[in-house]
Amino acid sequence: MPRDSSREFTPKVVTGNALIEGDVIYLTAADDWTRDLARAELLTDEATARLRLMMAEGQPDIVVGPYLAEVAQGADGPRPVHFREAFRSTGPSNYFHGKQAGGA
């Protein structure tokens, strides 16, 4: 299916889930992973975003299901644009722990 080249590329981050813990993780500019969206690498160029995603896809021993998530630049770094990503960034919802309990 051909891509619609008339759509402007919007900022993205590479995200997925940590293989062992299942936590939501984000790729940083230093080529490591963080659980803090504000530390994620903000990708503003489509070609770079695709390359960073391919790099993440080559790390199945670290990350499961990597994909590009749309974000906006916030005062403290990337911030979610869509409800799904905002929800994912708060941690698991099945019980009160982790980020939801104020832990790291």
C-alpha cells in the first residue's frame, strides 16, 4: 500500500515493552532504553525515525513490539499526544504499584 506523501511527519518516539519485566520503555538518543518518556529521543525526521525503529527491532532480547508513537515536544521532553500513549506511560493498570504508586 503506497504511503500518502502529502502528510507531514509528526514527532515520534520509539517505544515498546521490556522483554523481561513488560514495562513500557522508550529509546534514548544514547541508544539505551528508559522507562521515562521525558528522556526518550524526540524524532522529527521520518527517515531517522525509521532507522531508529529498525535498530530497536534488532534488539529482541531487550524490547518486544517496538513501534513509533506520536508525541509532542513538552517543556520537560516528549509528551504523549494520544490517550493510548498517555495511558501506557503511567504503567500497568491492573493494580496499584510502580509509577502509579509514585515509585520509579
